[in-house]
Amino acid sequence: WVIMVTAQTPTNIAVIKYWGKRDEKLILPVNDSISVTLDPVHLCTTTTVAVSPSFAQDRMWLNGKEISLSGGRYQNCLREIRARACDVEDKERGIKISKKDWEKLHVHIASYNNFPTAAGLASSAAGFACLVFALAKLMNAKEDNSELSAIARQGSGSACRSLFGGFVKWKMGKVEDGSDSLAVQVVDEKHWDDLVIIIAVVSSRQKETSSTTGMRETVETSLLLQHRAKEIVPKRIIQMEEAIKNRDFASFAHLTCADSNQFHAVCLDTCPPIFYMNDTSHRIISCVEKWNRSVGTPQVAYTFDAGPNAVLIAHNRKAAAQLLQKLLFYFPPNSDTELNSYVLGDKSI
Ligand code: DP6
């Protein structure tokens, strides 16, 4: 027999960035972060997990290609969920798995991303969140989504925020074992549903410096990061939560853009410096800044993760339509810029 569970998890985009770990093994961050989870249709991971007494070992396929599960991150997630597994019974098929059977049984995992892996579009976020959620369902673990988020965090930090929809805060926590470093929902997906997210895919190539390596070097060498984590982010988190709760787009846009720019400044302050954005990214920033200033009130916020792709958050559908018109005029797909496509991260306009 085989028992299978399939789950689908969208990626999330940080508006107050996580960058830097205080504990690399447990993946504990140096500051809180806040993100928005995309609609579950675009940019998501679909993962099927299966268990059968005929499986001789744990195995995993990512986008159809087998990958090694020997890395600590996968092992941590598997171990943590197995430790919480409960009895599972399929009466119709006469299958019974007891709590202690899970230690001997092996799982097969098949995961698909509908967007480019490692192009700065946070595929690991959706990936580990989906894996942990699917395994928890398969093994009948009773933990709530916040508790599961602390497990997904051990796969990839940003993954803990994808266990919820809407706006989500990852609380850095204080205790050494990391048990209080988990995600909580700030507001659900209905709270601010006129926002429209457009992702300008500037490059779908694999990034040169992975987030994990990049943040390690930043922690080791950047003084600006220490200032950011201690003095800047705690205040921004409070202001951002206020802006989100009040649907105050002007404050939201100001904080989002400022935090993205400071994150990239911290990357530049790293030795050797890390460049995630390119000329096209910089031109997109100038275009949005100029437009926002000419209108008087911000229409669009931009944010860039560990890659050159722009995540643009428009105030509403009208602003999104105008933005798309501008982008298509200044950055026509397949022109001499690298910009090659636009993905609607949220509702269609
Ligand atoms: C720039 O979560 O990919 O997207 O914890 O080492 O797996 P690891 O890093 P990861 O880093 C994401 C960094 C970011 C900002 C963010 O999502 O908050």
C-alpha cells in the first residue's frame, strides 16, 4: 500500500527583510521580518509526500530530478515532523500506522516549483513550507501553523512565513533552542485585498551568491547590519504593522522601499561586497520613484530580494494597470535589457 498527501504553498515576499543569522544551525535571525504571502495560484510549490512499507529509504525529487536528502536542512525537517507523528488509520483500506511505526517507515517526496528556482524569487520559502505542511498532514502531526513554521524555519528561514496567508511576521525570538522563533499572521489575505503584486523578471538565472552564503559574510563583516538589526528594524516593524493594519499605503510604500534599499546597502557593506541588483533593477527603482513623486502620493512600492527581479506592489488595480503600461513602455520584454517577462503575483488585472 501507499498513502499520499499533496499540498500547495505560495511563496512570500518580505517587506521588512530577514538578512543575517545569530544561529546558523537552527536558522535564528538577527531581526524580526514581515512579508506578504502571494495568492496560491502564482509562484507556488506543489509537493506530494508518500509513505509505503516498500520504500527502502527517504528520497526526494525536485522538478522531476532526484536530489540528495543528506543536507542538514531536509534532515532537520524530517526529524522534527517524525518526532511529532501520531497514529494514522485508513479504515477503508485496512491500513494502520502507529506512532512508533513512523520511525521505521520511509517517505518519497516529489516537489514542483512553477517559477525559476534560486533566481531570487524565494523558491526555498515555498518549498520548505510546503514540505513541512505536507509531511505534518501525512504523519497526522497535530501542531498548529505557528508551531509548524518553527520547523519550516529550520529548512529555510523565509519558509516559516509561508505557512500563513496575508501579512505575516517572523518573530526572531529570544531563547537559545529557537522554540520562540516562529511566524504569526499580522492580518489575513482579505484585509488588504486591493493590493496588486507584479514581478518584473529581470533575470531567471541562478543567483551568484546564495542567501545563506551572503548573509554569513554580511554577519561576519558588516557594521551596518548591526546598526540595522538593533536600531532600525525594531522601529520599522512597529511602523509596518501599523501601516498594514490601517491600510496606509503611503507609509507602507515608504517603509517597504526604504527597507529593500537598506538590505542592498548592507549587501554592499559586506566584504567582499554582494551585488544582487543590476542596471535594470536600478532603472526600475528610478522609474517608480519618479512616478510616485510626480503624482504626489505613492502609487507603487518596490522591493528586491537576493536577485535582480523587482517585486512591485501597486496600491490598487488602477495603479497596477498604469504601472504595467509604464514598464512595458520603458522595459519592453526581449529588448536589449535583460527584462524578459512579467508575472502577476497577485490577482489578474
Ligand atoms: C533576501 O530564507 O533564502 O529573501 O534561511 O539561509 O535559507 P536561508 O535564507 P533565505 O533568505 C531570504 C532572504 C531574503 C529576505 C527575506 O525573505 O526576508
